[in-house]
Amino acid sequence: MASDVLVISTCVMTFAIVVVAGKQGYARRTPVTLIANELGTTPEQLQRALDTSLPPVWLGPPNENHKRRVAATLDVAPERLDEVLEKYRREGLRAP
């Protein structure tokens, strides 16, 4: 009986730790949903545009042509795309 209580309490504590750790990890991710909402698109469309228009990470940061392709794919002005991305880039740096 005592071993059953120990097993159950261990499972409950493990579950709580996993849930809390998962929520903290989620808060550190890029806010794709918020960015997509500000750009007037869906998170899926934004992710697809980024995946198909940006170079692989090992080739370095995107240049202006890449950014223009993403903006054209999403049907937004390149300046608006830069503005929204910069806003979330700055907010991400302030996150704990």
C-alpha cells in the first residue's frame, strides 16, 4: 500500500514537472502565431513562406531578396514585414 502511494505521488510530480517545463519552453519560442496575426495571415502560411523563401541556416542570414520574397508570398509590404519581425526580435531579447 505504501509503495502504491509512493509510485502514484512520483508519477504526479513527474507529470507536473514536465507540464511546467513545457510551458516555460513554449514561452521562449518565436511567437509565430502573434507575428502571423499582425501580418494578417495564418501561422501555417507564415511558416510555409519562411521555409520556402529563406536560405538554410548554414548559408548565413537572409538578404534583402529573401525578405522581399517572404513579403511577396504573404502579400505584405517588405517594410511591414521588417517592422513586425523587429518588434518580436526585440521582445524576444527581453524574455527571461
